[in-house]
Amino acid sequence: MGYQRLMILGNVTNDPDIRNVGEHDVAKFSVAVNGYKDSVEYFDIEWWNPNGAMAYVQKGTPVFIEGEIQTQKWEKDGQKRSKQICKCKTLQLIGSKKREPEPDFAADFA
């Protein structure tokens, strides 16, 4: 038995790519997090069933994401490849130009 939880606070680096997979929508985008001594870490995010939240997320949007790390594996041109992504469970918008409450979105993921 195990447990993992990943928390990311950063800025969206690209407009989300939203696709329909069967009966579900999937949003993919990246988040940049400033690190130690001017370093920047980038995280690929995958969010299943974002429930309309993507209307509020675009390049530059500050977000807080909670999720799990998943390793995706595939083969291309005869070479095995893999990468780690964050499977988003919840996303919260951080800050706002308007003084309205930010929506807090949650979605189940498979």
C-alpha cells in the first residue's frame, strides 16, 4: 500500500489543450515553478474532467494544483520513452485582477 501527493504552486506556461477522450474531456498544460537560485522547474499537467474550469485557465494564470505523479511510457521509432506527469486532482486559481472570489475546482481522475 502506498500514498503520494504532489502540490504545485506556479504559473501556467501555455494555453491548455483540451481534447475529448471517449466520454471524458482531458486538459493538458504545463506549470512553471520558480526554484532555488533563479532555477525554474516545469511540470506537465493532465486533468481529466475539468468541469469547465479551463475557461479560467490560460498562459500566465497563477494556480495551485494538487495531484499525483504518473509515469507515462510509449515507444517511438523503436525506442522506449517515458515521462512523468502530474495527474491533477484539484486546481485553485491564485489571485485575481478583480476582487471576486476565485472558483475552486475539483475533479475525479482515473
